Amino acid sequence: MSFSAQRQKMLDQAVRPILSTFEENYLVAAKTEDHDTAVERLVDHIRNVSCLFAFKNPLGTEFYVAKDHALNCLEIRIVPARRVKEWVNDCLKCMDCILLVYMRDILHDKIPPGVSGQIKERDVYDKYELRGADLARVGACFHAVYQKRSALEHVQFVSQDGQRHIREMNSKKRLQIHEFVVEQLKTALDVMIPLYRTAFPESCSN
């Protein structure tokens, strides 16, 4: 056997166990991860307690939108500063489905566009605020989250000399936004989960 062949054989033998272990763990994780539970797993992560509720049937067709955004969030186990914007955006889009379905399908309330005539995510939050009581608190929490997302998205500003610049946001500020968003969503979900459990007892696991 040539030297090159012997070297390649040695490399193969050294690398194969590592790759096999990695691949095995990856495949096991892929098989055991249940996409149907993605939404409740994200909700549980935010609230730090199990909701004991399955969202797939209650959310209907909106579940598939919510599920994809939830999976994007769950892929980021520990959110680094540079991915806060991505996480907040996906998380908000997932939670929007929960709010929309409850207002539309449970409360049977239509959500017309705002005064501009354009459909906006905030129309749903406005509707919640108009409902008063706990639902108003939900709407206020989501408005606060939306504002933080806008701060992450829209970073251009004009200086006093009329020049346009990009506002730099350091890691500490991004992580503070993430913490704030989680707190606001937890407050809102603490209201929404009991409402969903009451409306869909068949989806409860206890």
C-alpha cells in the first residue's frame, strides 16, 4: 500500500468515530424532535413552565406558519446578541398567530385595517386593547414588543448635519431587548394560555 493510501486510511479511521457519533446524535435528534409541538415548546421556553396544551388543532391552518417561526426560535438554544433581531422577529410572528386565532375564531371579532386602510400586525394588538381588562394588557405587551422589534430593524438616522447614518447597537443593548421581549411575552402568555385551555379543553394534556 502506498504512503498516500496508508495516510488516508489512518485519517479515515481517526475521523470516522467522531463523524459517526455526530451523525448518530443528529439523526436521533431529528427523529425525536416533534414539529407538531414546536409552538408549545416555544411558549414553555418563554414562560419557563409547561402549558400542557397542544396548539396544532386550535390554530388550524395558522399552525403551520406559527410552527415554522417557532422552530426557527428553538434552533437558537442560547440567543447570542447578534441573533436577537432574528429571534424576536420569528417569535413575534409565531405569537401573532396565537393572538389572531383567538380573536377571530373564539371571540368571533373581525379585525379591520386601521385608519390608513392598510393591514398591519398592530391592528390585532389594537383590537386586544379595545377589549379591556386582561386582553388590554396583552395588547399593550405586544405593542411594546413590536416597538423593540422596530428598534432592531430600523437603524438608520439623520445627524444634525443632514447626513444619514447607521445606528450602532452594542451587544449589551441587544441582550437587554431580548430580556425585555421575553418578559412582555410571558406576561401576555400568562393571560392567553388559560383562555386557550378553557376554549379547547380537548387540547389540554391534563
